[in-house]
Amino acid sequence: MNQMQPPRMKNRSVLLLIFILSVIEAWASSPQKKLAWDGSRITPVHQIPLKDELNQLIVPTESYPLPFSSRATCEPCHDYKVIQQGLHFNEATSTKPGRAGEPWIWVDEKTGTLLPLSYRNWKGIWNPKDLGLTPWDFTLLFARHMTGGGIAEPEDKDMTPASRWNVSGKLEINCMGCHNASQVQSHSEWAKQVLRENFRWAATAASGMGEVGGMSSRLKGTWDVFDGPNPDDSEWAAAPSVRYNKNLFDSKHRALFDIAYKPEDSRCLACHSAAPAEMKKFNFDEDVHSAAGLKCVACHRNDLGHAMVRGYEGEAEDNPALPAEGFTCAACHLGGKSSIRQTILPGRLGAPYPLHKGFPEVHFERLACTVCHSGPMPAKETVRVRTSRANRLGIYGVAQWATGLPAILEPVYIRDKNKKLTPHRLMWPAYWAELKEEKMSPLKPEEVLAAAGDILSPEKTVTRILTALFNIPELNGTPLLIMDGKAYELNVDGGLDASPYLGVTNKPDLFWAVKKSGKITRLVPGFNPDVPEAAAEAEALIQKILEALKNTEAAPGQPVCVYKNLLYRIVETYVDKSEFKGESQSQPQFFWLKDDQTQPFVTNFARRTIGQLTGTEQTLTEGQAELILKSLREKRPVNEAKDGNEYVYISSGKLFRLDQNDKLEAKNDDAAKPVAWPLAHQVRPARQSLGVNGCTDCHKAGSSFFFGKVTGTGPLETKNVLVRSASSFMGLTKPYYFLFGLSFTVRPVLKWILFAAAIVIGSILFLVFLLALGRLSGLIDKRS
Amino acid sequence: MLFTIITVLAVLGLSYRLTSLRFRAKTPAAGKKAAGYFPWLWSWMKSILKKETFQKGRSVVSDWIKNYYPGWTKWVFLALAASFVYQAASGLLFAIFSPRGMFGVPLLVHVSLGGLFAVSLAFALIWRARDYRLDRQEAAAFESMACPVFKNLSKSLIRKFLFWAFAAAGLCLMITALGSMVPFFSFNAQKAMIVVHRYCALVALLTALTFLDTAFLPQPQAK
């Protein structure tokens, strides 16, 4: 039968064939295939072709090659989409926030903003979306310590108009950031490149595969990577370019990636370091697990999906797909049963079995292991620590990246989801906010700056003058302002440094001076204006100074010098000397002259503010806060002026607002509560654990564990700070634990009483036993 | 949970045993029938709660104390009784009704009164041990021991047995309490000690209840 098939049947066969081929192709490229492990424990040599973001082979000898793309380079063997689901990349997409972790903290010292942010839904932490931060804004703020991917690699549809992704490129997952075994891998280079908005080049530069020059941040928003270098500007607005290290490539243009399957601890610590703020590096003890030779990833494991085991109790409930139950402290050290009744053997990786001699069971029901074994020992005051992500640690170069703020305090013991006390780190948020119908909406720093204007920069009135004076060569020294017993001079950041002034300060106690060879003299020493020969040199100096000052930025008038009853000012190109009708000055003093009225260079407000803040880590005074709140009210009127709608400032655990008399008042408010997250490291050895000295490590009257103080900190210089006891965080009754602690002073007596009583009773019972035994055996009867 | 079940069953069982003996002795017509037990129990409890019964009981206890703990030694007995009542009540109630076990001020008082209990028990033993030693006749009574023990043994022997059982349970309570306060035993050993402590407390309670029954309540004549 040779019957022709109808065309419809033919089409069906073709479609079926296409379908089968598609299935085969899909299977061949499926993640399952890529995930398969052949059982070998070696890491393959990664001599591989580099691909750019267009999936084109990179030839390092070409002109202007593109940077390598992690996605395109690693994708052939490692499913990028699967990796994107990992813990380090899924904060904006994951629906399982898990136990609270360290938030990102938006630090803006100028406006006194310390805002904890996270896309994960953690208590007390603001979602960047709610603050109007786009992925672009967020990436610019925090990419220095981000792994790339996730929010920094948005879909095209998520790119907001104000962003510059087309110039910078996306910040793909920086695989080498963790897996590069080479010591060339540089976190500082990564931070530098992302600061320059060289997102697509950052991984190449940080890995040491190539040298990257140029800055995307200086390019026009219309620039595209295909535009290549900027022919008109190779200095300022130079387009980013990469020059590969050709020694790393073979003749087939394959590059050698020195890959560590298990990342080194230093890679983790680039973003996860935490250390006491005042501690010297040599004195810092590493985690006992690290000291024993374990790597971070020995416990914090993951598969290709990069869903890392965090290791906290209850993680298995948050993420059932993880083998998390086997990696808690208790699982490795004590063993136990998993939720599916599987036996977990103790001693994993040689974990010692703790006997916990003398510890009542309640401690294990109520306390996480880390209470006794992690973080610093509790003290009367919490310890201030700095962390990589909050304080911008681990980035080295010409600029100083690390910041003092935010102040992160530890340990504070707070009940976890499983009701166990767990040591936490905490920070006190600080921010300006609009309080509308009991809803707090934080303001962005730029919004506060716009409303506050010069209120936030009183030191500029001084720094501008000092900068102008700095440019007078005839001074031959460092210009200073002597004010209220302190000498202020410019620092490298353009701010002010203060040091005590030990010289004589007759009235007025504010004058400009110059420091030469450590000796401080007045800017213009007193002279006799009536003797032209004697006055000539001083008047020439006055002319130089007035000429330098007249171009001062934001000068409110013409600079003049008043000495005795004379007024010196520049008229055209010479110094005019005229009679001064105002208050006579015993020493040459400088003023602004406006509408024939003199104004001091340093206003009383600036004087007070500079005096209060210089040399401290605080950046705001109560006076500034009051003025800013008024300014916000005037420049940004709250909509629907109902009762309770207002602007407020949060700092040091207090809410600051204007009272009915427009004066600053402080009150307690939930919005000012600290934000806390559990700490797990550094784990101390057993002999340094809490309780090793006995019950009285915690149970005594005035114990630091229960009654230590946690003091509110913040950018506002104020005495209105919240001070809480450790027990208040634990939710415990302070008097009871005081009484309970007190009982431990007589506990040794009780033990001796019990011991003596037991000896007496035991002896009598023993005698009775012997008597009964004697009678039963007839021994006593026989004797009697 | 097991401890809770055992405690409830043991206390109820003992109470039933003691009251049922009394019921049968007082109402011989009922014989072994349990039909009239609960009405009888109800009326008996009501009679106990009467003011005159309470006064009568107080005078019985007072006479007993005067007889056996003369002079200042009555304070030893009162301390022993008061501390034991609190210890037993707080310990068992928390063990049964609180999943968390004992905590807070009750625990603080429990631990503190533990010292008083230990001292007073030791003193009571020194003071009263000679009255509870076994004599030859009682030693022979062991030969006729049969279940149920309370039926066939003399009250005197039962009291002696209960006295020493209470002392042994008290010693065990002290050792387990002390053991959990000193850093010599591992966590697992301490967990075991808490369990032993609880069961000893139960034994002490049962012996004390039986002793109370035999020592203070009018004894029915078994038929």
C-alpha cells in the first residue's frame, strides 16, 4: 500500500519531531545534568574561554575588549538561573526572609541618617521600595559590599528612567568574588569600580584578570558600551576599558581561573567581618572553629542553588529544602533527632561533645548555645563593634572608607522565634520622618538637605575663611580659628579638627590666627595705626587678607577689618582706611560689611554648633534639629494638617519633635526602638564560655548579664538618650532576677547544709540498714 | 508526661485505697460493693470540712506533737511539716500542670525551703529514730506480709516502715538537689537526677499521706 500521506499528517510528524528534539535538547541542557557530581573530590582546572555579556569569546589582544561576563562565562557548566535563587542574590525575590540578619544601613552623616534597610521582611527594618529607593539607588549605595546579582542585576523592565544601567551595565553575580583562590582577588578594587559605576567591569578588575580604567559615572547618560572610548576626552570623562593580563591566557584565548570550590574565609570576611571598635588587630581572637581549622563553608554549606545553610535553630522550618538541621551547634556537638526522625550523630567534623557539668536543664530550654559561647562576655555596658557592611570595612586605598557610624552594639540578649534568649547585635536607627496619621515615613537625606540648607553646614562659615586664608603665601603658616579655648584648623576632608588652645585668650575669645612651627600668633598682630612706618607691614597684610576673603563662597558682604576705631576695606585695588563708628576693637578683627552694618564671620549659631560637634562623632546639635524641624515644616508642609501630623527626628532611642512652643522635646516611641539581629560569631572556646566560673557568672545581684546597660546612640548630640537594662530586652522581671541573683550569695551555705543533712540522714539510714540486716541474718540476736 | 500520669494515678489510687478501707470498715453492710462508696466519701469529706472536725483534728495533732515533740522540738516538726507541704505542693503542681516546670518565685522558695527541710528532717531522725526501730515481734511480722500490706501488718510496723521510707526519700531528694547544684555531673546525669528527684518527691508524698492517715485519723477496725 503506497498511499500518500495527507499534508496535515506530514505537518504533525514534523511537529512531533521538533517536539522530541526540543525535549532532548532541554534535557541535555537541564540543570540536573549540570548539577551531577561524578564523585571525584577534586576541583577541575578552570582553563576556560571567557565570554562577554554578548556571549562572544574574549580575545585579550583585541582593541577595547569587553569585560568578561560571569553569566556568559560560567553558564555553560553552572546554571546561572539556579544560582540566582541563592541566599546572596534573592533578597528582593525570596518570600522566606528567615531569621533576621544584619540589614544594610544607609549612613548619611551630614543629615544624621542611619536607616536600616532590607528587601527581606525583617522586623523594624525599612524596605528600600517604601523609601522610594530604586534598584539603581540601592546598588549605588551598597554595591561596595554586594555580591552582584539580585537587585543589582535588574530585568530590563525594572530599570527606572533615572537610572544609568545602560552606561554602567548590570552588576552580574561576582562568582570570583567568592570562588577565586588567587590572592589577587581584591575587594577594594571591586568597591572602587562600583563607586565609579563601572558595574560590568567590576568583576574583571576585582579578579585581577585585567586592569580597568575610566569611569562610567562621568560619562553622559547616552553613552553605550558599543560606543567605545571617548575620543574627545581621555582624562576626565574617559570611558571604561579593560586591559587583560595576557599571561593568564593560552593560545586558544582560554583564561585560567584559579577556582576554589570551597571559598576561603577571607572571601566571606570581606563582607562579614565584625570586630570590637576599639580593639587592636593583633589582639583579636578568631572564632574557635576557624582556629580549629574549619572554614566558614564547612558549616555554611550550599549546593549549586547557593541556598546557604545559616545554621540557626529552626532554619529547617523556614527552608525545608536545606539540610539545615544537621548544621546547628546542637546537631554537630550533641547530635539528636531531625524533624523526620532521622538520627543526627554528634561529633561532626570532630565537634567535641560538651558535658555541661552542673548546668540545670532549663538553660538549654531557654538559651541558645550562642548566649554562653558567642560574642563578647556581657559587661556593664555593651561592646561597640564595627561590621564590614555597616561601617564599610575592608576597602583600602587613598581614601578612608571605614566609618565610625553606625554604632553597633553587642551582646544584647533577646528572645528568638523559638523563645530562646539569643545574643544579638543592635543599632539605634536615626532618621528624619514625616509622621502622618501615626504612620512614619522616613525622609531621604537629600530631602532633608534641601529643606535644611545651611543649618547643616555651620562649619562651612569657618572652613571657607580658613581655605581663603590658606591661599595667602605671606602668612607662611597654617591659618587657625581660635574660639572658646580651642584651635580649629582644616583637615584633609575639608572639615575641621579641634585641639585645645593653651595660649592667652583675652576678650574677644574668638580670633583668627596662624600657626608657624608650632607657635600660634594672631593673624594680624596689634600695631600703631598712627605711625605709618609701623603700620605699613600690618596694613599690607590686611590688604592681602581682605583680597583673599572677598571671593569667599557665599560671602554675605564685603570683608572688612576693624581695629581700634578704624575700618579697613578694599576699594578698587587698595586698602581704604576710614573711621569706624561702631564698637572699637582692641585687636584687628574681621567682619562682613553689608548695608554699612558689620556681621561677624562666625555667627553665634555656628559657634555653638562647631563647639559642640567638632571632635565628636555626633553630627547634629539639638539646636540644629530644632531649626531643621521648623524648616521642614515650612518648606515641606505636611498634607492634611490634622492633629499629630508633623515632622520628627529619631535618634538615640528617642523621638524628637517640636512642642507647642516650638521647642525641641524628646519622648519615647516605638519608631525609635533599636533594630537587632542575632549574632553567631565569634564563638569562644568552652573554657571562655559564660558560666565557666559557675552560676554567679550570671546569677548575682547586679549581674552584667541581667542588669547591663544598653545606651542609645545616634548622630544627635543630646543628653536625651534612652538607656535600657539588659533584662528589659529579655522580657524578664528585673526585681525577681535581682532577688534570684541575691539568693546565690547564700547558695554555698545551702549546699553545705544539704551536704551535712544528707550525711546525718544517710548515716542513720545506713545504721538502720545494718541493724535490719543484722537482725535478718541473726547476727544481732546471736550477739545479744 | 509519664510522671504526670504516674503521680495522678498513684495519688488517686492511694486516696482510694485509704478511703475505701475506711468505707468498708464503717459500712460493713456494703461489703465489697462500691455502690455506696462515693456518697459515703462525699459525706465523709463534708464531715471533715466541718468546724468541729477541724478543731478536733487540730487538738489531735497538737496532742501528737506534744507527745512526740515536746518543748522546743515541736518547732522542728512544724518546720519539717511546713517545708514539706510547700515543697510537695509546689513541686508536684508545677511538674503536673506547667510544661515549663517550676520557675520564678515558687522555685526560689522551693530551693530555699529545701535547706530547712533537710535540717529539720535530719533533726527529726536523730530525735525520733529510736522510736521507729524494729523490735523482734515486728521483725517476725514480715513473715506474715501479704498483699495488701496495710491489712495484715500492724499499724505500728506500717508507721515505722513509712517513717524510714520517708527518710530515705528525703535523703534521695537532698542528694539529687545537691547533685544538680554542683558541677560534678554531666548534663545527662543532671537530667536523670531531676527525674529521680521528682519520683522521690512522689514517694515522700505517698508515705507522708499514709503516715498521716495512720497517725492522725481515727483508725477503723478492719472486718
